[in-house]
Amino acid sequence: MARIAVIGAGTGAMAAAARLSVAGHRVTVYERSETHGGSVGRYARDGFVFDTGPGLLHLPAVYRDLFVKTGKESLEQCVTLTQVDPASRHLFTDGTTVSLPNASRAGVVRALDRALGDGAGARWGDFLGRAGAAWDRSRRPLLEEPLPEDPRPLGRDPYPAVRRRRLLRAAREAGTVAEVGAWELADPRLAALLDGYALSYGLDPRRAPAAAALLPYMEETFGTWYVAGGMRALADAVYERCLARRVEFVFGAEAVRVSEKDGRAAGIELADGTGVEADHVVLGAQPAPGLLPAREGWPAGEHRAPAPGRFVVLLSLRGAREAGAVHRTVVHAADPGAEQEAVFGGRTADRPTVTVLRPDDPATRPDEEHEAVTLMVTVAPHGPVDWTDAELRRRFADTVIDRAAEAVPGLRERMIHAEVRTPAETAADTGAEGGSVPAPALAGAGGAYLHSGNRTPLPGLYLAGGWSHPGGGPAHAGMSGALVAGLVVEGDGFRGSQ
């Protein structure tokens, strides 16, 4: 039985902890804050309850596997999952509206044809077919296996872009999300739909590789799910599973250094000076400066500019949720190019893309005569934009609410209270630089969109969670926990699930 110290209590770290404890190890989690869940937070006021992080779940099979492998009770015995249908409604700048059904490619094709005109659905369907081919090519090495020591093969884009011949000019094929939209989808609304998927994950459509097509493919193929009580209920269930497997938690304990002895990780040092001995260390958070022992080219060479964060407005509304209201509505930007320039250029956008979440869940509201609504926008991180500026926060919140009013009838008149959370709050709560939210890993672009591997140059030290392979988001974080547990239990020969 090995002693294992886990740094951070996010979902990926807890997924690793539960699996390692079941394997017979003594696992203790050290968390800098006073609660578990990492970015999967909760805000409650006067009977209204909101998720402060992700609001929907994709690829629930990741957590089904976790619960099967760590106890008798299945995921569905611990939380209530409901497929969101329609999966999303989209409002475009020209006034066009389309609702996309959940996990039905044929239904999506029909919906797009009805809303955007004959042929639009077929172009999107053909695109999803190519995205499916990219999924088949990259799924195992990108999501189900530890990052190889030589990741160069993942630097090749698996998306089979359409090669278009041109008279007297060289043939061209899409290499980025924006180029797929412009050259293959050939409709600004379809392009905005694809751009919106990328932007929601914090990716710049102008630079992200065409392999980002995997993101809409995963959502539209495997479905979009809501956890009753909010995504925080899933984090609570994972935490309870850890406790049931005798994982220990120490809250208010900030790790400041991973110690090493004889060339391998030997424990951690806490901010209060306490030393903790361990046979293995799992880092489940973004590494702070000085936390990791230096090796040639690592981790200093890993530093990148902070990724975008999320600006969130939590609205307590009077009045019942109207019949037929859609759970998720995306109000697309009036000028997507200008929005991308702002987000990735360190500014605020004038009329940004706003995602409106309206769960039909009694657990989120005091009674049936009220409604809890969450507005979410991808924004530049804290630093380039000063998200502690009270006037900027107020002004941008007004912009976001005005945009959301296009999706929620009588929104302003119904408002009781608005709570604003920005990347500044994310940074304070999670320790993530600039309040950034990690994106999922992508193949292509020479490996620029891969994350640090789960094994590290320091034997005995492993990385889990959204800042490591295979990247951010609840499903990807859960995958990282499975990969780390496999590496610790089976050693470097572990190759992932079969």
C-alpha cells in the first residue's frame, strides 16, 4: 500500500483519488480552499441556486465508468441525469432561430434545413461525417491513453478537410476552425455555429486546428445532459464516493512545493511549513510558480499566456419559467470577428456571444413562481482586462443582460438580483492564472493544443485535471483521473482502457 498525496480537490483529482484508494493505496487530498469541486462551484441566495462553472455534462460515460470501478452504486443511483432536448437553441444576428435536437444527426440536419434553407443541413451533416472520421482517428491517443513520450504524431491534424481545386491557383483545404466555416460550410450562420462551439471552450476559431470539429461532434453524437441540482451535485457525488472509499481530505491546506528525494517525488510541503511524506504525488491543479522541481526544459518551458476565462451573471427572476422554454440558448455575436479580436486581444467585446442557461429544476429556485437563469460569456482573462474594475463589471454585465433579453421574455422587468462573477473570482477561487479555464486537448497544429502529459520527468509525480492531458472540461478531467490511476497502479507500461 503506497501513500499518495493529491494536490487539489477538483473533479479530475478526486476521480484519481477514488480509483487509487480502491486499488489499495492510502490517499490524502490537500485542497487550498475550504471545499471540494475546483471550478465546479455553487452560489446560493434566497432559495436560488446556481452553478458557477460548467452547467451541462457531455460524455457521461466517463463518470459512469468511475462509479462502476469504485463502488456498488452506479452514477444514476447517485445523481439524476436528464438529456437536454433540444440540446440548444441558436439566435443569429440576422434574426434566424434554430433549435437543435439532442443526439440526433438526422434531426439536426432537418432543423438546419428548415431554418437556414435547403442544403444547410446537408453541409453540416457532411461536416459532422468528417468530424466523426477525425474522432475515430484520434480518440484513443488523444483521450484514452497517456500522452506518449513522443507526441509528434498528435501534431498532425486528423480532420479530413475537403481539398478544393482552383483555376490557375494552388488547391486549398481548411486548416483552422474559421477556414472550415468559410470554405466547407459556406453559410455565415453555420460558420457562426461552429465558431460558437470553439469559443465556448476558450478556443480562437482563427487559430484552433480543424480538429476542433471533434467538439460539436461529441456533443451532437453523445448528447448533452443536465444533472439535477446542477453540476455541483456531480462534484458532491464524486466527493462522497471518495469518502466512501476512505480518501482523506485536508481543506485550507495549500501545497507550495513538491519535495524530492533520490531523484523522485517524496511528498509535499504546505504553506504552514508542514511536510507530508508520500510515495507518489498527484497534482490536480494548475502548478503555481515554484511548486514543481525543475528539470531541463520543464516546467518553465510549459508556460503559455493565460487562456480566456468566463464572465458569468447569475440572475434571480420573479415569474415562472414559461412553457416551452429551452434549457440552453446561444445568442450569437453581431460581429464574430470583432468578438474574437477582443477576447484574444485582451479587450471586452461590444456585443458578445452569450449562452443562456434556464434549467427546469425545482432545486434551483425557491418556488414555481421564480426562475434561476445563468448567463455565460467567454472573455479575456484577468490581467489584460482588469475584472476587479467595478464600473467595467457593471457596464459589461448590462451588455450581457441586454443580449440575453433576446432569449428571455421580459428579462429586465423580472430581475430581483444579479450576481456577477468574472475571471478575477475564478483566479481567487481556483488559483488559475488570470482566471483562465483550460480547453480540451486537440490534435493538429504541431501539438500546440496538447497539454502536459500525466506522467512527468520527475518519477512519482503525476498530473491530473484540466491543466493536464487530455485537457479541460468535466469529462476530460475525469479521463485524466483514470489515466493517472492507471499509471500509478500499472506503471509506465499502462496504455489506457481497452
